[in-house]
Amino acid sequence: MKTIDSRTLQAALDGKSPPKVLDVRLADDFGTAHIPGATNNCVFEVAFHERLREAAPDPNRPTVLCGATDDSHEARMAAEKLERGGYTDLAILDGGLAAWRAAGMPVEEGAPLASAPEPPDGRRELDLDECRLQWLGRNLLNKHFGTIRITAGHLDFSGGTLSGGEFTFDLRSLRCDDLDGDPLHDVLIGHLLDHDFLDADAHPECRLVITAAETLPDTAPGQQNLRIEANLTLRGVTEPVAFTAAAGLTPEGRAAAQASFAIDRTRWGILYGSGRFFHRLAGHLVNDLIDFDVRIVTT
């Protein structure tokens, strides 16, 4: 893709047939600062294509795409979309708005962005309406999946770094989503709650207690940036587990994380259908691993 430097673009804008400058960053970033005369159409939004003909109505007019910096890919992503949309004369502003500013070019300023939320410190209770635990179990050919309700919990922070926490799950809230509305739903749930599996009459709750947390280096937002060690108590048995999570702060400053991990159920004495403990199971074989997807959000 062709690029154009800031000084060449400024000269073109001062000429008789100036190019169209299309700023494809977030609307908030555009409102804070942009090249005078530029039009905003955020490439991250699904309405980008619908707004394109209004934002840049002439596909044959020279069009310059402005992103944030050289190592942020929004302008390159937009260029691919415009090429496919029939735009014939495209260029990317080399270095984006950051380079434009550094070259001393004029910038139209707006209201500054809101400051980033303060990192959490101390104890934060869970927002139970926002927290989720989904489970998935398999056998050789089939699978079932559903939810378990998180009923209590908190996270502990020290200087913005996770230092501990505890979650409680109500096993009696177990639901199977793929059998919702099927008469077999309650049959399966009864089987999972009885002694063969969770033994919920004797042990109605499951508890996860964080014992250590480590921020992983060289990670970007959206990546697995946190390693957690914890003790999981199930059926009266406590065993250590470890997993990674993608963690961060919401725009409102609430701590949030999502993680996917699996446990070997036999470590907690759930032996039903395990090929390691029974010589012949036929259609009663159940895989040892149970998968969990967890979303945690604090208040």
C-alpha cells in the first residue's frame, strides 16, 4: 500500500485538488485531535461499510487514511476494505496522527479523553450478575454444556496487582443448556448431582481460593496476561489448579477477567465412567477432563 509523509500531505491539502483525509480511529480519539478537514469513520465498527460512501463519496478521489501511529494497524485494515470497495487512489499517512503532530503540522483539538481509571487496591467484591461459569463435559462422541451459578466471591489487590481472592459456586444451580426444554435435562442433572459425580447433597458448594497470581510479561490487552494458582475444593477434596486469564479494567474501573481451563475430575474422586478406573464401560465412558469458561467482574 502506498504511503505519504506528513509534509507531502500538507502540501497536497494546500493544493488545488486536495485529497480526502479519512481518519479511521475511534470517534473519541478523533474528537480529541485530528487533521483539520478530516472525516471520521472508525474501522472497528460494523457500520464502517455503511458509512463509507457518505464519509468518502468519490471512490476515484485521492484518499489518505489516517491512523494513530505507525505500529497501529487501523489504517492498513481500512485500506484493505476500501480497495475491496472499489476505491482506486489510496495512501496511508506514514506514522499516523502521531507523526503528523511530531512534524509540527496543524491539528484541530477537542476535549481530552477521560483519564484512565485508577488501578484497584484492597478487596473488591464480585458483581454476581456479571459473573459467569460455563462447563462442558464430553464422552467419545457427544458432549453436554451448561452453567453453574457463582454465589459469592471477592478479589484482593495490592497496588493494582492481584494478590488473592475466593469464589463460591452453588452446585445445586447446575443447568445443562443443550438439553434446555428436553425431558432428559432433569434426568442428566440428577445424575450429575448424585454420588456418581458431584455428590451435591453432601457437598453442595464448590470453592476456588487464589493462592498466587503473576502478571505475565510482554502481553497486550486481550492476551492471556495473568497466571493464577489456586486451590479448588470439590466433594470435600482440595487440589491445586493453575491457569492463565485475560485480565484488565473496564472503562468504569472494574476489574474483569476471562479464563478457560480444564480439570481432571478424577483428582477430586469423580470416578464414574473413567476409563482409567473401570475395565469395561461400553456406552458409559465419560472423558476425565471437564472444561470451564469463567468470566469474573468486580463491583
